[in-house]
Amino acid sequence: MSTVMRFPLLASVLTAACFLALAAAFFAALGKPPFEMLSSLVVYALGDAYSISQTFAKMTPILLCALAVAVPGRLGLISVGAEGQLHAGAILGTGLVLLAPELPGVVLIPLMLIAAAIGGGLYGWVPGMLRARLDVNETIVTLLMNYVSVLLVSALVFGPWRDPASQGWPATMKFPQGAVLPAVPDTRIHLGLLVGVLLAVGLHLFFNHGKWAQKIRILAGNRKVGEMFGLSYAFWVVALMSVGGAIAGIAGIAEVSAIQGRLQPTISLGYGLTGFLVAWLARHQPLVILPISLFVGALVAGSDALQLFAKVPAASAVIMQGLLFATALAVPGLLARWRTYRDR
């Protein structure tokens, strides 16, 4: 058993301590008082109702994208396509709204979510089929496909979907009220968060209980052994890649509907890549993804506020995420190596 598994508390404490030390050093390098900046970061993320609302708003797409990566990850597949799948879902979901904006919300919202899930699912199905039938590496395919859907969003909002009333701004028309996801009043906490939490619980049950969970574990452990027992590796590759894409697609339309209010090029702040890192830190465990995505959402929300109120560079949020992920990956590994060396 690895050191990280035997000493999870020690690894977590050391990771947190190293991250705080690196964050303090980063602020000091910017000429800012480190402890004041760190305390402000916490306040801006969790200090009041508005800050908490912002944290949950950032957490929602990160959570959904992390789950999108974790689903195929349980089979040993490395998908980095959540960003592209997010945009694909946003495109199809928005297309449905533009096609039938007059529908009542009780009909439009479910159809919009289904369309987004289909868009993201198809965007996961393509690399899944290529992997299953032609043994094409899914990591490369999903990475390259990210650029296609991101650029397609720009093409649509600069072109045929551009709202003539937007005064030159590249965006679609504003979503009608019937296409806006329900939210907690006066907050940015919307239905997408509930969907993400329910999916995390459902996926935890699916991957840990029942005969399907056993089949996936066998195939993930040894594909050839699984196929000897009649299990179809190709089927599960396509199925899990498609389901993961569908989840990311829901993240896309949720961000467009509840946060942006219309489709525009800036619907994602790198949520797909952030979700990928969160999923790997959680070792593709859906319930573990929940607290990690909450922490990262708080970090992003707090860093964004620091940019506005403390005049730190705009790249600070990305740098802080980088410090967190680097620390979370490095410290447990170094701890394991130290334990191995000591036990020789």
C-alpha cells in the first residue's frame, strides 16, 4: 500500500502547508503583504453571501468537467477533451434555444439540457469510436478536438448567430427567461450545481456497486483478461467517453444559460483543463471530486476578487491554480519516495 494511502492526513497537511508557503512567496514576489493577501483570498472566497455565491458559481463547471474526465478515466482512458465537449454542448443547447425561444421554460430547459448533453456526448463519441475501432490515442484526439469547438463558437457568434442588437459585440441574442436555469434568488447558485452533485453521487454508486462496476474494473485492470470472459472493451470505451462528453456538454449550456445569459466566446475560463486536473487529483473518485472542486472554485473566485480589489495581475488566478496542482502532485510523491528510502 502506498504511503499516500497509509498516511492521507500527513500528505494532506504537508500539501496544504507547502501550498500556503508557495502562495505567500508568490505574493511577496509581487510586493504584496503575503499574510494579508492570503487572508483576503479567504474572505473574497467565503466571507459573505456574495462571495460564497461566486465560489459555487466557479465550482459548478469545474465539478462537471472533472466528472466528465473521471468517467472514462475509470476505464484507464485519458480524456483531455472536456473543454471542447463543454463548447459543443453550449453550441447545441444554444441552437435549440435560438430555434424555439418561445417555448415555456418547463419544456425549453429540459430540451436545452438534453441537446447540450447530446452535443457533448457526440463530441466524446468520436474519440471513443476512434479508440475502440482503430486504436487511435484518445488523449491526442480529444486535445485536438478542443480547438475545433472553441473556434466554432467564435465562428457562430461572429457570423450567423450574432445578435444585430449587440452593437458589434460577438454574441447571440440574450436568452429568454424560459431558457435560464433556475437559481437561488439573488445568487449565482443555479441548477447546474445540483445536477453536478447528483451526478457525483450517482457515478459513485455506479462505479462501486453492481455487475457493471465489476466489468469496468476488470477491463481497466487487464483488457485481454476481460475480453477472455466475454466483456466488450470497445463498447465501454465508446459508452464512457460519450457519457463523459455529455456531462461536459451540460456544463457548457449551464454556464451559457445561468451565468453568461447568451453564447459568446468567453464562456469558459479554462474549466475543461481545470476539471482534468481536479479529476486526476481525486483519482477519478466522484465523491472526492466534490470537495476538491469546491476548494478550487473558492481559489478561482478569491483570486478573481484579488485582481479587482488588491490590484494583483490578471494571471494570478491561473498561477495560484498551478501552485495548488503542482503541490498536490509533488508532495505525496516526494513523501512516498522518502518513506520507501527510509524503509530500505
